[in-house]
Amino acid sequence: MSDYPVLSVATFLPLVGALAVLALGRGERARWIALLATLATLAAAVPIYLGLDKTSSELQLVESLEWIPAWNIAYGMGVDGISLPFIFLSAVLTVLCVGVSWNAVQTRQREFYAALLVAETAMIGLFAATNLLLFYVFWELMIVPVFLLIGVFGGPNRVFAAVKFLLFTLAGSVLMLVGMIALHSTCGTLDFEQLADAREQLGSGQQSWLFAAFLAAFAVKVPMFPVHTWLPDAHTEAPTAGSVILAGILLKMGAYGFLRVSLPILPEGVQTFLQPMLVLSVVAIVYGAYATLVQTDIKRLIAFSSVSHMGFVTLGIFTLDAQGIEGAILQMINHGVLSAALFLCVGMIYERTHTREISDYGGVARAAPVFSTLLAFFCLAAAGFPGLNSFVGELLIVGSAFATQSWLGAMAVWGIVLGTVYLVWLFYRVVMGELAPNLAGMKLELSAREVATLAPLAVLAIWLGLHPELVLSYLHAPVAELTNGGVTH
């Protein structure tokens, strides 16, 4: 497999599928071509997962081609234990996005599925890139399909939400571009490993402002408080597949940027901003949870819960402790699985009721027991129920938070308590009690296709809950390399 460019194949297969959809996908053929393309991409991603040596911290399955020799920049692909689970999750979620959109998208199907496939190329390419320029190309490419998914296929206020998303993300990207140019002018390279080796050439002050420049881009994507305000609007207006991509993968790109760029390349900058990052993380946890409690729209509720959950991720990363960083990465995967599942559930019930207002629901369990059971399961998993996937990640993060500063751990625990409250409160209002009069006579139960779409995520929630080492075992070596590389000192 060493001579087979498996990462490039997995990255660009969806792009080929997008071109095929645009050329051949008239009518319903678009969704079949998209399904075949996403399944082929998932099949291409399996050897990446199975072929990785989990004991090594080195980049593996490396591909390198001359790209811009005058700038010492090569086209570089590679994967390690940190990037591996995100590539696999991207491939899985895109297949499910096609499944949930099967009947929901009836107009402009070619454009919809082409945008979805371009987004998959951007997601996988970003996590496989081994140099900052290629990382930036995929980072920017991701903006285009997400903007179209929201702005063309979204709800009544889709244009406002799409433009707000665009302005926030572009503002951060411009500063990242400035930082990238400065890094190249000082170090003469944009290769991640070479930049980490050459970081001694960067003075403390330079590292600090470079950290701030990259923070502008990464914080928006996470999104961290207070640059999170684009997210609820984007989620509310996006089609279900758009919300799944946003919550499942796009939010993880910012946190991944901290792991791939900030910590290994700018350790002195990290130390300068360490306390503010910890404070902003716990503010996001608690503020996001309280904001979630008062939401009346189901999608906005899940969107604000993502602000809180991603606060746990940045808290874990900036404890600068191996246990906390591993917990943060595991929790990113867990959040990707569960937020995608919750948005899928909302999208499926919305197709039948055409309302997301919680007050319009009630007693759904009487008409849709299978849907209600799955919703209960995913709510329990998101609340950190022992034996399901979020439990271990939250435990690792909270433990590291207490070891770092006890008040951080206390705030994290309070965030978990609030998270349980808003998830149980959501479930109670939607599912329990007497069937709401406006739902009488509606066929609310899930179809076999919809159950099949949710089933892989339910399996992942159980499997990762019982066997977190499926992710953690790949993280030990690269995270140890990261923490031993100087960022903790």
C-alpha cells in the first residue's frame, strides 16, 4: 500500500463524484451518483484506518509531489493518529447526509449533491494535508459548498445566515493568511513538521502575534465565545445535511488547527494566551448551556449546545496535558457522532410536521415509538451517560481540568449538569405526555431508510462508549510527541 496514494484517492473521489453529478445527474440520478461516490470514498478510507501503525507518532501513508519549488512548498498528504478519526468520520457522515436528503431535497438536486461532495473533499483534504498552504486551500474550499448549502437550500432567513457565516469565516481566514505568509518568510517552509523543527527561529513576541492571527480563524470555526454568533443562525437555516456537516465536521476544523498548528509550532504563543483560552473555554461551557436552556427552536437548542460541548474540547486542549488533549480529541469525535444524530432526528421529524418549535410538540412517543427511542438514546449519550461514547471523553477532560486549576474542573462539572438538564427537558417536552392536537393524524414514525441512516451512529455511540481505545489507542503516540515537544514547558 506504500505506493498507492490512498489519501489523495479518498480526498478527490468526492470531487470526481461532484463532477459526475453535474454532468450526468439529471433528476433522481444525482442522488444515486452521490450515494455511490460517498460509499466509494468510505471504502477508500477503510484501508487508511486499518493500515495505520498506532504505535508511531510519525506521519504515515505520506505522499509528496513538487508543487511550488520556488517557495519550497510541496503537495503533501499524510496521516497520524490525530487526523485519522476525523477522516473516517467525514466519510461516514457524508454517506448519512445523502441518506437523510433522499426525499428532503426535491429541487436543484444536482447542485445540492455536488456541493455536498465538494465539502467532503475539503474535509478529508484538510485533515490529510501536511503543509500549511494545502491546509489553507482546503480550509477556504470548505466555505464555498457550506455557503451554498445554507444560502440556496436553507430556510426563510437563509441569505442572512449564509452571509453572516461567510463574513465571520473570511475575516478569520484573512488573518490566518497573514500568519501563514509571516511563517514562510521567517522559516522558509510551510511543512508542518519542518515548521515545528524551525520554531526556534520565531521570537517570543512573534509567536504571540502569530498565535493571535491563527486564533482568529480557529476560534470562529470552533466556534469559541464570543465569535460564536454565526452558528445558531447557520444551523437554524441550513438543510439537515448542512447542519450535520457543520456540527459533525466543520466545528472540528478549528480545534484541529490548534492541535496541528498552534501547539506544535507556536508553543510560546500558547503560553502567552493560555489563561485567556482556559477562561474562554469555561465561559463557553456555562454560557452555552444556559443559552441552550431558553431556546424554543429545536435546531437552535442543539446549536447552542454545540457551543457548550466545544468549550469542553478547547478546555481539554489547553490544559496542555496528554490526558486532557486525548479526551478533547475523543470528545470531538463523540460530538461529531451525537450532534449529527440529533440534527438527523430533528430533520426527520421536521419533514413530517414542518415545525421546529418545541411548543408544537408533545406526546410523540405515542405516534412514533422508534423515533422516540432513538431520540432518547442520543440524548442520553450526549448527556454523558456511562457506557455511551461521551462519558469517557468528558471524564478525561474534567480530570485534567481539575489537575490544572480546580475551579476549571468545577465549572466543567456544572456544564455537564446543565447539559443533562437541557437534554432531558428537550426530550420531555417533545416526546412525553399526550399527543399534541396539531400532530394528530400525522404519520410521524421513521421509515426503514431513516432508521438505517441513524443506526450507524447509534452503533458508534455504543461501540466507542464500551471501547474508547478504538480512538484513544491511536492518540497515545502523537499526543505524547505533542506534549513532549515543549508546549507544556
